[in-house]
Amino acid sequence: NANLEQADNEVFSIIENELKRQTNHLEMIASENFTSPAVMQAMGSVFTNKYAEGYPYKRYYGGCEFADAVEQLAIDRACKIFGCSYANVQPHSGSQANGAVYAALLSAGDKILGMDLSHGGHLTHGSKPSFSGKNYSAFYYGVELDGRINYDKVMEIAKICQPKIIVCGASAYAREIDFKKFREIADAVGAILFADIAHIAGLVAAGEHPSPFPYADVVTTTTHKTLRGPRGGMIMTNDEEIAKKINSAIFPGLQGGPLVHVIAAKAVAFKEILDPSWKDYAKQVKANAKVLAQVLTKRGYDIVSGGTDNHLVLVSFLNKPFSGKDADAALGNAGITVNKNTVPGETRSPFITSGIRIGSPALTARGMKEKEFEIIANKICDVLDNIEDTNLHAKINKELEELASNFVIYNQSTF
Ligand code: PLP
């Protein structure tokens, strides 16, 4: 049956509900975005049927001529966007991309130095429950109480632990990452520099955040956050030897057949990024995040590091009687989706936390600008100021649904 509604009404209606949720709520999770219908069309294409183990023009299966064409296109576009020589577009996710970097360049037990999860790093940067903390000997740097990385301290830690790889990049860091400084630290201890730009890649692509090239030896990213593409990962480098090792680490090291339909969708997203309008999007993402930080500050909320240089704002409730979990739930009831987050000087458990992370990429993709972000930021403060007033949360939910309805991102006929 060609029609999902008729073939499987249960799944169809769940998807309809999710579409409504994404449309009616204000999605402000910093790692989420709205990909275009063109990207989704490529993801839903016949390439999902195809096995293409190997790399373009060197496959283990027949019938790969079109898989070759689309993967090569994705690679060429990725290299053009980031100004690098090699890209592997096959990682199924950001975590797998990071796993491949370690598998390619380290042996079990080797030392890695990454950002502490509770300070804004990612699980795959050496956290104990992740393969990165289990298979390797992980050391950590963090942020100071001012919410910023102290590069002199990172240097000190690196000199003490002598890591084989230094990971820079974060999931919850609102300030620019100084890749040049990290290069100096890596050089001082003879480490490989690995930049994970999953969160900021869309800004880097637009020149709105400094590039990790030429400083990092290897760079990974997800393709679904600020890059606004399909869910997936990617690995880039300028070093031919590293590129060869990475390719073997992804296939046959960690993965089997690539998701050619997702690779096709990555190619489509990369074309959108190469369009001059991408720069406007990235600039607007930053401008909108700045408005969030300014309004929240004006209304008496503590912004970690005092503001933002990128797409996200970390709000601290260390001096408030409620937790990140409380704020996350209250905002959810008001139709605003965020996530709870630990903050520097954290006093609560990682399940409760004393902060929230708020991002601008998804609402910016819907066309919202400073004016709407000012309204939304004030509503966020209204909710937080009255964290127990469920009637007010319901009222704000209605008002924001009205606001959201003016910014249609998918029209129903797309699906
Ligand atoms: N790296 C960073 C910095 C991230 O923030 C994330 C996701 O949140 C990842 C890697 C992992 O990406 P994925 O969820 O696709 O495995």
C-alpha cells in the first residue's frame, strides 16, 4: 500500500501527533532543528533499500553507481563547506563518528583529555558510562565558576596527564572555542587535537564561529543540529593518513552498510548550506540567542558566562529555590521545550540540576527573529517567576501556540 495512513494508521497517527507537537510547541532544545522537506524526501527515498558497504567506487556490492554518485556529492560539498580535503559522511551518528576517531587513532587504555560532561562536554568525550570512558583512560578539564574554559588550566592538566588525544568542543558551552589555543596545548604535550563541532557546525559553516581548521587534526560533527540536516555524523580531516585510518574505523571497523538514504539527505542539506542565505540564518541564530540572554539577564536570571557567542544560553538557578528539572517541566507545560542542564558549581544531581539550556536554531529555522525571541524570553521569565502557577502556564501555552501558528514550517501536504 503506497499510503501510510491506509497501510498503518497507528504509526501514521503517532507521526501526525509528533508533527502537531513540533508545530504547536516552541522547540528550544539547543541540539534540535527543523530540516527541510527536501532533506526529508531524500531520507525517505529508495536509497534505503541499497547496500553499499565500502566507499565510492570501491564497494563490496554491485549496483552501487548511484550510491557512489550521491556519496561523492555529499563528500565534495562537505569539503567545500568546511574547507578540508577529506570527509567521511557515513557515521550513523555523532557518537559513532567520535567512536571511529578513537578507534582509528588510539589503542585501548590510551589517555584522552576531554571536557567534563557536567561542565558541558559530551558523553563521548571520556565520560565513564560511555565507551569513551570505558575503553580509554579519560581525564577532564572544565569551566571556571565564570562559565568559561581557562586555557592555562587546560594546559596544566594536559602537562600532568599527557594525553594522546585532546578533545575540544562541547554540548553546553555558550562561548567561542579557541581552537588555536587548544592547538598550542596539544603541541606542548605532543597530542592529537580532535575538535567535535557537533553543536556549532552550522555557525562554523557560515563563518559565524572560528573554524577548527587548520588547527585540529581531525574534526567530527553531527549533521542534524545547527547544520539542519538529517540525523547523522561526519568526520573531516586534512591529513591523508588520518583519513585512511578513519575510513577503516567506520567501515569495516564499527559499521556495516552506510545509510545511503541519509547520505543523500546530507548532500541535500549541504547544498542548502552552500547557498548564500545560510549566512543570514547563522547570523540570525546568534542574534536570537543574544536576545534571549539579554532579556533573561534583565529579568534577574543568571546566565552562565554572562551571555552567549553562539546558538545557546545556559541559565543557572543556583540562587533560586527551584531546580532545572522544575523549570524544564513548567516551561514544557507552557509549550516551550528546553532541557535541564548542570551548571558550574552545581549542587544538585544530574537528574535534577540547577540549570536549563535554551537554544535558538530551531525557532530561527521557522523564521522567528529578535522580536519573537523577545516575546518568548519574557514568557520564559513569566513562567520561571511563577513556577508553581499552572493556570498561568496553561494561559501562556495558548498564547505561544498562537505565536507559533504564524510560523508554519511544514505544511500538512508535505507529508
Ligand atoms: N558531540 C556533541 C558535542 C554532542 O552534543 C552530541 C549530541 O548531543 C554528540 C556528539 C553525539 O551525537 P549523536 O546524538 O548523534 O550520537
